[in-house]
Amino acid sequence: MTFAEKFYSLRKEAGLSQEECAENIGVSRQAISRWEMGTATPDMQNLLAISKLFCVFNNPLVLTPIDNR
């Protein structure tokens, strides 16, 4: 699962709109949209705000499984 998918899922589970989520994190609604589409990723400061908002650790949000080729 990608960061975009995890973030979208956390926001939906919390019942927040993109606008509400943006206000809580301190970014624009467009930033939330880009994160959910996977065209951008949050910086460390925003990752910490996301972790606090959704009560999750950073690692499960960011890390994706390693492809064992």
C-alpha cells in the first residue's frame, strides 16, 4: 500500500474532508489532493502533523514493503 493510499484511508476513516484535514495539518486543500493522488509527498514537518492528527507512527505511513526480486 502506498503512502497516498494509506493517507486517503486514514482521512476517510476519520470522517474528514480534504479541507478539514488541510486545516488540521496547516496546509492547503490542494496539498492534500496531491498527497492522495501520489503526485507529491509531505515533508517531515507535515508527516509529524499527520501522525499526530491520526494517532499513528510515521513508519507505518511511509514505509512500503520491499520488493524481493
